[in-house]
Amino acid sequence: MAARKKGKSKRASAAASKPMANAIEVGHQIWLAGLGALARAQREGPKLFESLVEEGGSVEEQQRAKAQRLVKGAWEGLRETVDTRTAEVRSKAGEAIDNLEAVFQSRVQKALQQLGMPTSKEINALSRKVNELNQSVHALTRSKSGGSAGKTAQQAAPSSDEAVF
């Protein structure tokens, strides 16, 4: 039985050493790949660095142009919004001023009516009436006094365009 155990242990150690050898081989390949990458980086590093700088510069220009377009679009949109709202505010302010003016005029008119002041229409109507009465008086004085007295009455009387109060 002891012999069998020795045979099994030799197979077991051979089987165990095979994966170990593979691991060492893989580790050695990784080491060589790392050394190759280092050598290539040393050899091509400056060229790679220059190409990365150029690529970074072009990306920066593209992004800057995009940002400028976005800012310009946002600015124009903001300007349109401000112009629209300004026009709305001006319109509302104009309406408010018109309403205020109408209220003010109606209150002044009511105050003048309470004080007994005649309106401009009433004054114009009275002026027309006075002119009509003056013409009637002149016509009557001409017919009663004759031609010579009529001339003096016309000179003394105001014209029909003038209002007498």
C-alpha cells in the first residue's frame, strides 16, 4: 500500500507542477509585454505625445465653437424673450395710462359739474344763442330807426363771430 501512495503522489506532484509552470510562463509573458510596452513608449512616446496634443487642440476648437454657438443661441433667445416682455409691459402701461387719463377726466368733469361750471358744449351753445339774439336786436333796431341809426347800431354791436358775455 505504501508503494501505491508513492505512485499517486508522483502523479499528483506532476499534475500540480504543470499548472504552476503555466502560471510562471503566463507571468513571464506579461512581464515581457510590459517591457515591450515600456520600450515602445520610450521610442514612440514623443510622437504619441505630439499627436495627442494636436488631437486635443482640434477637440478644444470644436468644443469652443459648439459652446459659442450655444451661448449665441441662448443670448438671442433671451433677447427675444426680453423684447417680447418689454413690448407687453409697454402695452399694459399705455393701457393703464389711458385708463388713468379717462378716470382723471371724468372726475374733473364731475367736480366742475358739482361747482356749477358749464361744459364747453354748453358754452358754445350759449355763444351761438347770444349771436342769434344780437342779430335779432340789430335787425329790430334797423327796422325801427331807419337807415342812419342802423349804421351806428351796426358799428356799436359786436360781429356775429365774437361772443358777448
